[in-house]
Amino acid sequence: MAVYSAFMKSLLIKIYTYRIFCEFMLLYPLYNVMFVERGGLSVLQMSTLLTIWAVIILVAEVPSGALADMYPRRNLLGLAQVIRSIGYAVWVWWPTYWGFLAGLALWGISRSLSSGTFEALVYDELKSHGREHDYTRLIGSVESVAMFCSLGSTVLAAPVFAWLGYPGILWGSIAATILAALIAFTLPHVKARQEVERPRYLEVIKQAGREVAHSPRLLQLIAFGVFIGMLFRVFDEYASIVIKAADVSTALVPIISATVFLPVIAIGFFAHRLERYSRAVFIWMLVSAGLALALAGSFLSLPGLVFFSLFMLLLRVSQIVFGARVQYSIQGQTRATITSINSFGVEATAVGGFLAYGALSSLGGAPLALLGFGAAITVAGIIYLIVSPPARRPS
């Protein structure tokens, strides 16, 4: 077991606590259902909301990453949670299409400020203490603990919803974001200790772009990570709708969602053990994930959700491993910006994913959407295995 200094132990406690409150959201399993039931939106209207949300994140992603390489990352993380809480408050008072859009816009800005910023802060803090080799294990554990707490909030959402309805789960989520903001403002700032000169904004973006463009390995890692991230992003958002389509009542959606995501969360504790495997192994995981999603669409019922859970689990493993490989491959001083470039790609492709799911769902419901995506993922993975050159196993 790794031995950490008192400072590092304090840092780890804050990191874990921050992420726990970020994910302890009672509204997570129900906000998409809320759009339909409270706002009267169709699945296609909801898809347009999610698409606009992705575009907002897309536009703000790289600029916010550059800010995180210029200013204290803890301040950006704290500000992000404050903005997020305001967005949720909008939903309390304005449960219409435009109100949901305003809340998602604020949430999108918050997400952009956090995306890449947290990972860069953790990696640089570990690196400043010579512990960067712990990053994959630590980030996997932190995210899994946070998601387990999210699972707890998902289970808690059922009685809260039954008692207080949608306002209750919204106010509970607002309280959690405020606590996350307060913790974020206490996180350390490694660049302040290093006393480095603040770079210019455009120069930060140019430096990040040059490093990605001139590093084929980094570019390949980002490309594969973007595809995996897009799939996880799309189906993480539509998970409650998929569960609802499996003939599950609204009150039970949080419980079933917790059951479906339990193995997806638990795998984060062990994903770092797969770091040594080659890219081909993860391509086969992608093919298997596509088959699992197609089976979920073909047998969309409570037992069929097992295949959906397997699909998300396989994506999650690849997401953790390739996210860490991106961090290890960054050599310059624009870590947050490059991580945001990766997130930019996820959001850019997620726009198409949201629209495609909405269109397929309008034609044949959730079964057709799952079957269509599953077939496309399987074919894409097989083509990639055929045309791509063999890659060396990473050390």
C-alpha cells in the first residue's frame, strides 16, 4: 500500500469528498424523466435539449481548459459548482422547455469549467510529489467512490421523490453542489507553489494544439478516447429513458438504475489492472459492447437490462484506461487544455449521438435506437481491427 505524507493524505480526503458531493445528485436518475413528465416534452424535444447542452459544453470546453492552465484550478472548480446550483434552481421555478434549456446552459458552462480541470489538478499534485504513477489507480478509485455515493443518492431519490416530488430532489441536489463548491475552494494550487509566470491565454491554446498535432501517440489515444467517451456520454444521459422503456414505473427507475450501474461503478476499482494490455484488447471490448447493446435492444425488459449494464461496464473500463494514458502522454504545461481538447471531441461527437438516438427512438422507440447503435458500434470495431496496424503493448 502506498505511503503518503500528511499533506497528501489531506489532499486525498479533499479530492474524495469533493467528488462525492459532486455526484451525490438526487436528480440524476430522474431529470430526463422530469423533462417528459413535468415539462411535457417528447423524446425528440428532449434530444434537442441534450444536443444544445452538448453544443454549449463544446463551445466552452477548450477556452475553459485554457483558463485552468492560467488560473487556480480550485477556484474554477468551486465556481463551476456555484453555477451548476443556479441552473438546478432555475428548474425548480421554471419547469418548461425554455426553463430546462436555461438550466442545462448553466450546467453546461459548469461542466466545461470542471472538465479537464479536476484531472489536471490531481495529476499535477501527484506529480509534484513524485506520485504520478498512482494516477490511474487513484482516479479510478476516486470516481468509483463518487459513483457509489451517486448510487446511494439514486436509491435515496425514490423515497424523496415519493415524499417531495421533483422540487425535493432538485433542492437536495442544490445543497450537494454548494457543499462541493466549498470543498473545491480549499483544494491546493500546485502552480502557486511553483511560482510560475502566468502564460497568455491564446498562447496556452496554441501550445496545447501543437503538442497534440505533433504527438501521433497522443492523437491516437485522444481519438479512441473520444469515441468511447461519446458512447458513454450519450447512454449515460439516456439510461433512465432506456430503463423506463423496459416497462419500469417512474418510482422504481432510481432503484433499477442503481442495480444496472452497480457493476459499472465497481469496475473503476480494478480498471487500472488492465493498463498493460494493448489497444487490440480494448477494440475487442468495443465489439463486445456493441453486441451487448444490440442484445439489450432486442430483449428490452428487466432481464434485458443486464446486457445494457454490460455495455456500460465495458465502455467504462476503456474510458478510465485511455483517460489515464492521455494524462501520461502529456509532456507540456497545458495539461488542462489538452484534456479539454479530449472532452471537446466527446461533446462534438455527442451532438450527433443525441440526434441519432432521438431520430431512431422516434422511428421505433428505444429498442430500435439500442439495436441501431449496437450494430454500428460492432461494425466500427470490426473494421478498425481489420484496417489498423498492430500496436505495441504499452509498458
